[in-house]
Amino acid sequence: MAMELSDANLQTLTEYLKKTLDPDPTIRRPAEKFLESVEGNQNYPLLLLTLLEKSQDNVIKVCASVTFKNYIKRNWRIVEDEPNKICEADRVAIKANIVHLMLSSPEQIQKQLSDAISIIGREDFPQKWPDLLTEMVNRFQSGDFHVINGVLRTAHSCLKGIDSNELWTEIKLVLDAFATIELCSTHANDASALRILFSSLILISKLFYSLNFQDLPEFFEDNMETWMNNFHTLLTLDNKLLQTDDEEEAGLLELLKSQICDNAALYAQKYDEEFQRYLPRFVTAIWNLLVTTGQEVKYDLLVSNAIQFLASVCERPHYKNLFEDQNTLTSICEKVIVPNMEFRAADEEAFEDNSEEYIRRDLEGSDIDTRRRAACDLVRGLCKFFEGPVTGIFSGYVNSMLQEYAKNPSVNWKHKDAAIYLVTSLASKAQTQKHGITQANELVNLTEFFVNHILPDLKSANVNEFPVLKADGIKYIMIFRNQVPKEHLLVSIPLLINHLQAESIVVHTYAAHALERLFTMRGPNNATLFTAAEIAPFVEILLTNLFKALTLPGSSENEYIMKAIMRSFSLLQEAIIPYIPTLITQLTQKLLAVSKNPSKPHFNHYMFEAICLSIRITCKANPAAVVNFEEALFLVFTEILQNDVQEFIPYVFQVMSLLLETHKNDIPSSYMALFPHLLQPVLWERTGNIPALVRLLQAFLERGSNTIASAAADKIPGLLGVFQKLIASKANDHQGFYLLNSIIEHMPPESVDQYRKQIFILLFQRLQNSKTTKFIKSFLVFINLYCIKYGALALQEIFDGIQPKMFGMVLEKIIIPEIQKVSGNVEKKICAVGITKLLTECPPMMDTEYTKLWVSTKQRVSLQYLQGYLQAASVTLL
């Protein structure tokens, strides 16, 4: 269906875009639903582009540009077996107009359209969009730096990961743009001109990095002198007009120098032989930058990139002579590392007022651009060749800092914070998110430091005193959990539980995360390091404090706390059963609250995991308890389904599958009332629903096949219609086979008799049109399951009933050559039993033209091979 490019439609679109900005969800959500419902119509993207070009309202223009970018992000990629979401005419029109529109738009809109071009370029460039670069290069010659910056920004996004030698022939003009440096001198007193020129230089420097990232293009190698001289000049350049009073936001000068440090680090790491003669002057220039740059936040990216450059250099064997002098090491430690490990006022402010960002940087490893992270990497780099001297130098600093702290803890607590961070940096040789530190510096006594300096802080009765040091101590436990002996970790567990009550979001989040990490640790025989019996004394206070922590300000949807709840359930198992009635009530209330506006996908995932664990653990001990869970959850589930909360619907189906699988007898009527609705095509259009829906239908078939056959026989064609839809898709055909296998395994044979031949015809059509390894493996499991269920003769008859001698063709072309590709123990068992039945229970295999195939099948799929299959599946072939 096409939408007209009319004023009326533009006005309608404007009104709905305005409503999507409304904070009231009752206004915003219907507007979002409307836009979602019309985005499949022809001309919809062209209406958006027309709106952002012609609207007089700047807010609507920006909103249209963001909506357009997100539309492209969702729909541009053509997925095999799925309908094309954007018609070809719209695709052609978008590509014909978007570059011009992007380059003539204000910067805020230009960035959105540049992102959209990048998304399209990743899919279509160069094969389906051969003139993209030509058009951009032509625009590059305009001399208008607003246009040039748009070209550079787009080129930088589009060219990532594409062979730079091939592309550089198209974009050599970028080098000429380095004449911009001379323009910087010409316009040295014109602030607005300098801002545009330096924006160009930043983009050129970023483009340099992208094009050199995978290998060193010949063009750059031939012109290295020019590039390096210019980079060095810019690194040492200063201009008062570009300096800013803002202490937070990096200015153009800082951003440019940061990128140049990145470029120099790239060359030092990857092209050290070619870069060797330029290295000393970059080391000098970057060292001078580091010792003259202040502590303000706006310099953080520059300082961290500059330190990362030194870190990348000091790790290279043939540069180690630059660092081996004791005075040089001392100077680096004193002037670069220690000052950049200090906990600044800005860090304290983030700790208190922007805890989510602080945690993301400090805990999740996204602190790649922080001073502390860079200083830590430099310590690690220096320790590669100079571990003894560096450890000696820093030991002195650590002792000095701890002494200063001891003199007046309330004033000097930042000294201890720096000492802990220094010890962590010094001791950490190798680290992973999953296991913490995997390789430590043997010159650092981690257990002694833990006992003397970490435990005392955590044992303090006041969990709200010195929150930064509490967070440091908890993080120390997390990081060095594999180095600190188990008995000390066990002592720390009640202390961590206690800190779940801390007012600081960072402290109680770290406490939850530390408990979760400890509960996943593995001991001998891959069992959990801590047993349920060892944690049993703390069960009540652990569960109480975890759920109380969710009520603390700022943590109502704290994913670390919910993950710790889930992990505690998993570790404690039966020990949580007495508390389940209270816990499931709290989880249900939380589910109802977050379903109003789901915004934290990880939190939601762990919440549903915790609900599932509650059901499994309780119903394993008492299957009748399933009714209590249904009473607690079904009202909330009904609300989620009625309000079409898309994020939660797959989870609801998964939990319902689990509840239904727990029933031992017939399906309750409440479930059967839902069954027809599960077959509605609209549910299956969302790919995220498919695995959960298939599992739920499998649960229906397993528990209530007789009820379906008698009370809902008219729904069987709908069930097979779902199978037909899934089997046609390469992405979801395995889900179609899961459903089909359940139908064959559980439905009474007479209820599907009339459909069997059509099922096989559909499978053969798919085999003929699109034969994939995944499909063949699933097909083999299905026909062997069919053979087990209905007999080898029935399998041969249904094949030959579709086409004479088809059974022989399937044996010869599919079963014999492909059977050994089947993987999975259950699947192998099904195939082994099925093949055995074919060899022993199919008379036509013995006395017709199929006899030679019997011999071939026996030779290719030998009894020894079948024995191996069955042993893998814990079955003995007699």
C-alpha cells in the first residue's frame, strides 16, 4: 500500500511525530504504534525526508531525522526468506536524494542522515550503490567546509572495515585537505573559521585511523613523511581562540590531539618498522603534553590516549631501551601514572550523582577512555620488561599513601583509594570479565594486603562510612577472588551481605555483583566453590537484603541486584523453598511495575530467570505447588498480553511453557482457552516470539495431545499452518521441525493421518528449492522419528505414495551420504533407532529393487557406527 506524498499526509506525520515526544505514555505509545503500523507503506521514508527538508519547525526536523535513521536501521537489511521491508522504488529514491539532503542540512540533522547513509552503505556499497563515493568526492571539491565535514563524517563511517587500497584511489583528495593546516595559519585570528577547519582536521585524522586500521596502504607508506610531519605539527600546536573555559567538555584542540595520539599508537603497534624513525619525536611531544596538561575532565580523553600511546610503545621489545633507565621509570611513575590515578572531585561527583555511568566505566570495562584505565595499562606494559624495578618504585608510593591515610582517615581517604588502585594495577597481569584476575604479579602479596587493608574497612559497623573505600574493597574481592584463599572469601560473604544495605548505589551494587561472582566460582570437579550448606547460615539475611536493596533510591531496576537474586536461587536450590511464597509475591509486584515501561533488558531477563528458578525448584519438590504460581502470575501475564508489551511476551510464553510442563495430567481449561490464540499469524510475525511460542506449543502437545485431538481438532490445520510458515524460512526451519516432531511424537496417529502426505510434500518442496545442511540434519531426524513412531514400512509407503521409487532416491541421495552429519545425543539416538528399523523391519528393502540399497545402507551406516550412535545416547544395541 502506498502513502501519497501529499500535504495532508505530511501534516498527519507531523502531528504523530510531536506526540512521540510527549512524556505521557498514554499519548506517546499510541503515536509510536501508529508510526510502526504505517512504516511498511510505500513512500513513508520519502515523507520523512520531505518533512525534515521542508518543515519550519526545527524540533520536527530533528525528530524526523532520528525517526528516519531508526527506520533505516530496522528495515534496510534484506533478510533471506523474509519479505523486503522497503520497496525498491523507495530504496532507489532514498539513495538518489540522501547525500544531497545530508550535506545541505544543519549539523544536528547532518549527523543523523550521515549515520543512515553509513547503515545503507554497509549493506549496499559498493555493489548496489557504486556512485556513493563519486558523489561524495565531487561534493568534496566544493570548498565549503560544512559540506566537506559532512563528506568526511560519512566517509569515516562508510569506509570502516573496507579494503583501504581499493578505496583510496577514489578519495585521494582527502590528503589535499591537509592543506587545511595552512588555512589554519591564514585564519589564525578568525575563531569561527578555525572551528570549522579543526572539525575537518579531526575527521581527516579519524579517517586516517580507519583506513590504516587493517593494513598499511601503499599510498600512506609513500606519503608517511607528509602525514607524520603534519600530525607532529598539530600535536604541538596551540591557539588561544580554540581554548575553552568549559572544564567538562573537550574542545576541538583536545579532540584533535587525542585522535593523533590514537593514530601514533596504531602505527607504533602495527607498523613499528616503518614508523620507527618518527617515534622518538612523538614520544617527546606526547610526554610534554602529559606533563603540561591539567587535571580537568575536558582533558581526560587526550591524557588517556596519550598514556595509551606510551603503553603501546613500552610493550614493544625494540623500544624497551627508551624506558630501561631507573630515572626514566621513576619519572614516568611520578609524573604520569600516580597523578592520573588520583580520585578527583569529578570522579567523586560521578560516584555520588551519576552512579550508573560510574559503574558502567569502573565495573563493566567501558573505562577505556579514562585516565585511571590508561595509567593501569601503562603499569601493565612497563611490568612486561621491568616488573622488579616498577614493583619496587610503586611499593614505596603505596606505603607512603597508606601512611598518609592512617594519619587522618577522614581527610586523607583518597590516598588509600589511590593505593588500592595502584596495588590492583601492579598485581593484574591478565584479567577476564568472567574469572577476574587470571595471572597475577608474584611480587605483590595480595592476601596480606586483603587482610591488613581491605577487610578492616568492610568489617566497620557503619556501611555508609567512606563509601568510595568500601566500593574499592568490594571490587578488590571481585577482581582477586581467584587469588584470595577460600576461607577469607567465606569470611567476606556476610560482610558483603551487610553492604547490600548501604545507601550508596555504587556500594550496594558492587556488593550484589561480588556475591553473584563468588557464587559462580568453580572448585574441584567443576562444582560451585561454595556449597548451599556453606551459605545456609546466611540465607534469610541474604534474601532479605537483596530484595530490600531493590527498594533503595536509584536501584528499583538494578540489574546487578536482580542477577544476584537469580544466582542465589540457583546456588541455594531447596534452601529457598520456605521463603518462596514471599519471594514470588515480591517478584510478581516488580514484574507488574516494570511492565508499565520496560527499560532495562538485562534486569528483565534476570527477573524472569529468577521466576523460572522459583518454579523449577519448588515444583521439583512439590509438583502440586504449580497452582500457586499460576494464581500469582496469571493476572500479570494477562495484563502483559492484553497491553502487547512486546519486550515481555516471549518471556511470558516461556514461563507458561514451564508451568504447563509441570502439570502431570491433562491440560487445565485455562490453558486450553489460550491455545487458539497462539496460532494467530500476528504473533508469529515477530521473530523474537518464535522460539518461546514453539516451546509453548510443544508443551501443549506433550501434555494435552488427546485433548487437542478431541476438543480442538479444528485447530490442527492452524498448527500445521504454523509449521508450514516456519519450514519456509532458513532462519526458523529448525523451529518448524521442533513443532513437527512434537506433533508426530505426541498426537494420536488418526488425528494427523489426513495431513501426513501434505507434510512430506511441503518438506520435499523446501528440499528442492533451498537445501541447507541445517535443513538436511533436521529432515533426517524427522524421518527417523517418523520411522520409529509409524514403522519403517509406513515410511517407505508414504515416500513411494508421493512418487514411485522416491524411497530409494531419499536413501541414496540423503540418508546414506548425510546421516553422519547429525549431531546431538538425542538426535543421534533417534537416527540410530530409525536406521535400525529400516534395516530390519522394512520388507521391500529385502526383496525388491531396494535390496542393493539395503546392502549400501548397511555398508555406509555400519552396525559399528550405529553402536557408536547408541552409546553416545546411552542406549545399547543388542
